[in-house]
Amino acid sequence: MVLQRSSSPASPVTITISSGGRGAAEGAMGSSRSMGLTSPAPRHSLPNNLHSPVTASHPSGRASSGGGSRYCPASASRDEGSEATSEFVHYTVHIPPTPDHQPLPSPKRSFISGTIFTGGFNCVTRGHVMECSADSSSEEAGVKSAGMVCRMNGCDGEAFLCGSNSPCECDFMICRDCYLECIASGGQCPGCKEIYRGVSDDEESLEEEEEDKALPLTSMAELRAGRRMSLMRSTKAPPDFDHNRWLFETKGTYGYGNALWPKDGHGGGGGGGGMGFKGFDEPPNFGGRCRRPLTRKVGVSQAIISPYRLLIMIRLVALGLFLHWRIRHPNHEAIWLWAMSITCEVWFAFSWLLDQLPKLCPVNRATDLSVLKERFESPSIRNPKGRSDLPGIDVFVSTADPEKEPPLVTANTILSILAVDYPVEKLACYLSDDGGSLLTFEALAETASFAGVWVPFCRKHDIEPRNPEAYFSQKRDPLKNKVRLDFVRERRKVKREYDEFKVRINSLPESIRRRSDAYNAQEEIRAKKQEAAGGNGTEPIKILKATWMSDGSHWPGTWPSAEQDHSRGDHAGIIQAMLAPPNSEPVMGLEASDKNLIDTTGVDIRLPMLVYVSREKRPGYDHNKKAGAMNALVRTSAIMSNGPFILNLDCDHYFYNSLALREGMCFMLDRGGDRICYVQFPQRFEGIDPNDRYANHNLVFFDVSMRAMDGLQGPMYVGTGCIFRRTALYGFSPPRATEHHGWFGRKKIKLFLRKNTMGKKRELEDDKEIMLQPTEDGDIESQLLPKRFGSSATLVASIPVAEYQGRLLQDLPGVRQGRPAGALTVPREPLDAATVAEAISVISCFYEDKTEWGQRVGWIYGSVTEDVVTGYRMHNRGWRSVYCVTKRDAFRGTAPINLTDRLHQVLRWATGSVEIFFSRNNALFATRRMKFLQRVAYFNVGMYPFTSIFLLVYCILPAISLFTGQFIVQSLSITFLVFLLAISATLCMLALLEIKWSGITLHEWWRNEQFWLIGGTSAHPAAVLQGLLKVIAGVDISFTLTSKPASDDNDDMFAELYAVKWSFLMVPPITIMMINMISIAVGVARTMYSEYPQWSKLLGGVFFSFWVLCHLYPFAKGLMGRRGKVPTIIYVWSGLLSIVISLLWVYISPPAGRFKDSMNFQFP
């Protein structure tokens, strides 16, 4: 018989009875690992006591409700064909709480964090226990410090030490408050029942008597001198002032029917007339904490924005008059040239108007982090210990190909997330490996190990940025503002540890290959022996070229050999909790030693939960690229952590500002934040050449257009660096919205989409059942939620919990439905095997069948730019978004600096815009809940690629003009020149004002204009063609994953900038450049040798050709490479164009002479 017993008070203990042998030992091991683990799904129905029998549930008693999968123990994964030889009996015993039965230290490595879970279509969900060779220093420190808490029943405060020992010789741990209570009640130790020795309670008792003594009342003489019958000033207290709350916090006393607010010295005496009484202060303003805003909107100065709007109107009028004049004065000598030019100019004016209208109301925003800390992390009545009341955040990181997205880049991003300045127990990080690569898996395991050193180092020395690669590569002085004497020594140690970590990551591919070759060789030898023993009649045994993990088992993901069930589009789902959920109480580190690299005394060494996820993929299923991977993470995180807010990042975007999450949460938790669906941060990039040749920073979009949209209904979602409200991703409507009717939406109708069931502030048990309406239609019942979200009952049950946790505080003015302060201080429950098995079922390839995932719920499918469509759907329901520009960049990432990669990136964006234009996501079909100017902004997103058609024509018109000797106007009249001057001048002045209120530079604005023409003549026309083929012929669109640089060596930092990679997208710009250069030479030659030269037409054509060539200069420079060598293809292409143009010129305008007939040219 195997008996296992826990000393945890009032906790269930699983007793396993078996017949002995190996089965009994394994059964005992399994029961000990699963003991005390509970599922986080129905959090709203669980009590606060973690040791209550109600909070404990057996993993074996919980069934998976999604996808038809089942959970199989770890032993089954090793011996699938064997049957159990032992019979087990499970029952539960409750041990009553006594001081002698205290919680044992948690194991060094939990069952969940040491197990990899796999499963999927028509296969068993298995938990495979991973072998752990070494434990991190943080886990050991947590075991040592786990007993440093008060052992009194109902108290979990920090233990009180007299010097380095406990107050009593029996080493009974007790906090200071409980110790003072024991002293006051007789001085007996609760552990050994002996009197505390060496402690005099006279001083403590005198202090307590002094604190409990009633304050002296004011004499009647003072009352007469003050001429008042009340002990308060005439100024009325705030209407929501709570006297009982004040008495609790300040230990005040009552006077003659009124509360006193005495200063130190108990008020003194005397008073004077209207000034009140000496020594008494105004009533404390308890509502001040909630009235102080977390954010504020800072408008652009009227000295800038008013001229800006005026110039827009002036240029609009000038464009209208110019187009009217152009239409009224055609060029009869070249009517075809005039028609093409006027068509292009009308479209350019329309496109400029679409781009300019949303920029009428730019705003800036600021946050106050001190108010956030005071409101959510300060002691109060409902939160006496000052635990964090901030909501949880789940961080999603996505990667797909370890070759194009190096594991070291992903590892640095994960490390910056784990070290972010946010409550550790409220943070969870999920890595989506859509490629199912063992390289990414083992790199994440190495990252989790190194995080035990890097994260405490960052917290101790306030490191910025918290990406080790970026931090150690900084050129500025690392000692700036550092005051700790051990910083230099510890930085040197951590730097060396990080270098070793990089070497381990870089050696993983070779290590995996050698390991797999060794195991495959053993399997081949074993197969040959079996074949030889079986005789010649047996069929040859096929040897699989498998990929092996370090513990000698097959990797369930993809293999390089692409075998069945192990290819990129055919593999099982995988979930591995690399770091288990941390404890709710801080775990302080130890002094430096052989096992501890640095001194972490007084530093919290806990790490956030870290989970590896690779969704299942099978042939015949559409996996929907990145959008499908993100939706799989949404469902997985809802079951495992269920944070009410979600941050998604690309694998190359890391935290450059450790306070970024707090900055974003200021908007979500401030008054009116319940209407915000997401907070978008600007994208900032590193590793770009100083001249920013191809406008990689894209500052005109991020600092001009996005700030302007923030003044409307909010910025669009750009794919990364965005904090989402989980309920908004689920497709719910906001609690209230505004409908815009009439011309330009001037008539507004406010809608309250959530029923007001809170006539008064209610408790948690009542509020948790109130849910947002799933859609704007109020007749949808909650019974339809499983049909919308899938068959997982745990996932559906987590929705109201996330909605409640994301609410605002009840104390905020004007909040109809909120949560009480301190409701989120309850510790998160640990994971169990059944919970992870349920998470496996929701990432199966068939889970989304007959649901609304990708249609209304989660990231939207059907477009390569799923980010824009997802944000548009939220705005269309009435949600608002916010643009958060922090003083220190929130995130930084990498951008392609190679010309070909940059063009392919722009091609993907433009193709997605064309898809949006031809879909029901076109802003023309938006609801009335979207503002008019917001519609214009979204409509421009789908329209801008079509400008490339007219841009191509307009770039060739100057060359045609020079070839033919004609111009777009009949003559360069003074009217035409005045209009041209006015339009150009207003454009330049608008650019200067945009630079002024956005903070960008003139150089960045000009680079953006140059790449607008480069992209408009290369990637955008191809995007229009691809979009039309998809709409008309149904041709699917595939895009190339953008490569991320693996290193930032100074020698080769810009090597990619000068690499020339030929692409079909380069053909149109090269053609335009060659034609314009040849046309300038032809035009000058014709004019010089003409009998009647027309210099005005020559100057007009040369001016516009020069305008085209100036915009294409970065493109031409990129073709020449590092040494300025012109590629051979340029000579071939220019020669071919010269021959074709010459033949066309001779055909159109043959030379005059005696032998005219013989000089005529005809195409065969």
C-alpha cells in the first residue's frame, strides 16, 4: 500500500492504494504531481481561500468538452500497447487546520511545467513528462523562502524576524501584527505555548493605549470663541464622504455629533471666526483618488492647427478652380494627351482629399502612472495589503519559420516580455510556433532557463531596454544613473552568461541534427537486426528520418524529412508550459553563491507564465495563416490564464519601454475606457540606414495619419504592438455607442447596449453573471455562445469572467456597471493536466468548423492584411481605439532594408487593401456607428492602390510630351503657371505644418514622398492585378514571409541594403526611368535643331520628367549596390527600350524628303 499525505490545512489528500510494484510507484508519483492542482476556468464561482475543499478538484474527474479528445496519463505515452497490471482506489481525506500542519514547500518543478502535451485529430491527448537535468536558481530560492510566511490561521503575511531568527526559540513563523496581538493577549507563542523571552511589552502597550485613547474634545470656551455649535467648518463635506470609512483609516473619534479632523497635537485651542478652529483640517477627500484622471487629451496648438485647416480649404478651392480651367481649355493639337492628363489630375485631387480629410482633428495623449499605482496598487479597505488590483494581460508572440525568423531574435523578445514592469502573477506569455519546429521549442526552453538570471538583474538595476541583445549593444555609457556598487561586477557576469546563452542558441541546429542522426542510426541498426532475425520472407522495414528530442523521444511537430504526421501542414498540436504560473506572494532571492550568479536579496525572482503553443495542422483544412494562429492563442489563453486584455507582438518587436503595459492600461482603466477595444502603439524600427533610403521608419503614417485618426474614432490596428480587450475580440458590442445620422453624421443618437441591472452597486457574486450582448442585436441568447465559440464548455465559461475582470472600478464617476476595488487581488489558481488537455482540444484543426471564429470572433479571415480588417470590424460595432505615443518608445523592431524585401512587404499590404475594397469590409458599407471621417480614412485604405494606375500613366506623360513635341496644355499661359504655383505652394506649406504638429523632420517627409512614387509604380500595380485575379478568377494570393536579421554586427549592419535581388516588381520603375531619360535627350535635340524651336514646351516636359526622376532616385541608387556598379540588366533593358522607342518614333513621325514612300515603316 502506498500512502501519500499532505500537511496543508483543510486540503484534500489523495490516497492511492495499489498492490505494489512499479504500477504502485508510478501511481503514487502521478497522484503526488496532480495533488492540489485546480483548473482556472470557473474562477468566478470559487472562494478566496486557496485551501478550501471547494477550490480543489481532481484532474481525473474533469472531462474534456472540446473536440472529442481525451486525456491520457503520461505513462500511456510511453507504453501505448501495454495494459495496467495494478488496480487503484482513490479517495479524499480532509485534514483539519492546526499549527502543526502547515503547507509544504512547492516542488522544484511542477508537473505541468515539466510536461509537454500533444494531441489533435483522431489521436489521444498525451502528457509526456520531460526530464529536467537542472533547476533554475529562482525555483530553488522559491523553495527556501516558501516558509517565510506567517503560520497563523487566516494570515499569510511576511514573517517577522528578530535579527536573523524568529521571535521564539521554536522557530514558529509569525508576522509583526500577529506577534503584537500575542504580546497583548499574554505573550504566549502560538507554536510552543511558551512566554516570549527577552521582549518587554510595556512600550508596545503604552503605544497601543495612546493610539486607542479618545482624542480630547474641544472646550465650550473654544466653541464660543468660534461662534459655532459644530466642530466642523462651515464648508460642506463631499456628498459621497463616508464617515465610517474615515474612522477606519484614520482612527478618529466623534465629538458632539460630528467627526473631527484633528491635526497632530489633538487640535489645540482657540479659533477665529470664519477661519474655523485651530488644529482642524478639511475633511479628507476619499473620492480624490478616483477623480484624478489616468489620462488626458492634449490638443494641437491652435496657432498650428487653424492655419493647417485653412490651407486645406485654400488648396481644395485652388484644385477645383484649376481642374475647372483645365477642362474648359483643352489642347486641341493633342487632345489625347490632354484627356489622359486631366483624368489623372482629377483622380489625384480625389485621392488627396481622401488622405487629407481625416487629418483635420489630430490629438496627443498623456498618461499619469502615479495615479495608476495609487488607485490599483495602494492599500485600501478592500485591499489592506496593497496587492495589485490590475487586470491580467496575456502576451502573444507569433513566429512561423526559424530560418527567416531566427530563434535568437524571438528569444530576446521573450526575455523583454518576462522582464516587463507589471505584476508577475498577472502576466502570461504565449509563443505561437506555426512551423512546429523543434529548434524554436528548445530555444524557448533555453530562454526560460536564462530568464532566471536576466529578469532579476533587470529588476534590481532598473535596466532599459530589457532586451539583452539591445542592451549590451548600446553605445552609450551603461553606468549612467547607476548607483549600486555591485552593478559593474554583476553586469559583467550577466554579459558573460548571455554570451554563453547565444552560443547555445546558435549551436542548437547542429545539436539537433547530430542527436537525430545518432538516434536514427540506432533505429536503423535495430531494424536490420529484426529483419535478419525474421528471415528473408519479411518485407523490408522502412526507417523514418525522425527528429528526436533530448530525452530520446520523437518530436511531435515537423521533421526536416517531412514524413506523414510530421510535415509543415500535417502535425499534431503541442502545448508546453515552460514556466508554470507564479505564486501570488513575492519570492525574494538569496545572496550570490555558486548556484546564484548575482545577489538577488530583496529582489522578486518570480517569473511570469511562459507557454509554447503549436496548433494542429492537417491536410484538407484551411489554417488561415497568421490570423488562424492568433485565434488559436486566444482560445488557449482563455483556458490557461484568461487575461481580460491581450497584447500581440511580432517575434522581432520587443519591449523598449518596460512601463509600456502600464501606459496602455491607463487608457483601458480610465473613465470611458470600457468603450476602448484596443490601444495601438506606434511601430519604431532599428537597424535602418541613417538616410532611411526606402522610408522604412514610415513616420508620416505613424506620426501623422495615426495621430489624426486618434482624434476621430481611433487609429487602425497595424498588426503588432496592440493591447486588445478580450471581449472586443470575441465579437461583443461596447456597453454604449453612438449612431451618426444625417449629412456627414452630424446628428448623433446615443445607444446603451448593456442593460442597467445595477440600480445600486452590487457584489461580485451578482455582477459576474452580467455579460455584454454578443452582437448589436439584443435578441441573441447566451445559449448560442457554444455555437459561436465552439464546443469547449471551459472556453464559454471563461467569457463572463474575462468580461468582469476587464470592467472599470465602481468608484469612478458615471460608471454604470463596474467591479469593486480589490476584486482582482485573488491569487490565480495553478494549472492541472485536465486544463492543458482542454487547451489541446481547442487548438485542433477542426475546432473552428461551424463556428464564427474568423468570421466575427477573433482575428478576421479572408485577407492577407487581417489586422486592418479586425480593427475595422471593431470600429464598425461602435468601439473606440486609442493611440498611445510614449515618451520613450514602447516597442522596437526590425524592418527590411533591402529594396526587394521592402517592395514585397508593400505588395502584401497593398494586396490586402485591394481585397478589402472588393469585400464587405469596404467602408462604403459601414454602419452608422462609425464616424464619417473614420469612414473616409478606412475607405482610403482600400482605395490607395488604385492610384498607381493613374500614377503610371502620369509618369510616362512627360516622356510622351517630349517625344511628340506636344504638352498637356496648348501653351504655358500665365493662368496655368499661377494655378501650378498655388497648388505647389500650398502643398509645401501643408507639409511644413504637418511636420510642426507631428514632430517629424522634412527629410523624413521627403523620403516618404519618394517611396510613395516608387511603390506606386512597382508594388501597387501588381497588387491591383493580384486583387482583380482573386476577385474575378479566384486565384489565391500567397505572400513571402519578411526575413528578420539574425545579428547586428557593425561590419555588416547594412549589408542587406546594398544587396541587389532581382524581382519582377522592378520592371515598371526601370522602364519609367529609361523612357524619361531618353525623352529628355530626344526633346533637347529636337528643340536645338528645330527650325522653329518651342522652348516653353521643352521646359514643361523636362520639368515633369525631372520630377519623376527625383522621386525615383533612391530606387536607382538601390540598383547600383554598394560600389555603384550598374547591373547588366539595366544596360540590356535600356538598349531594348531605345530600339523600341526609336522604331515607334520613326513610325509615328517619319522624316520628310524625296524618298518618303521608301522611308515608311510598316510592322509585318
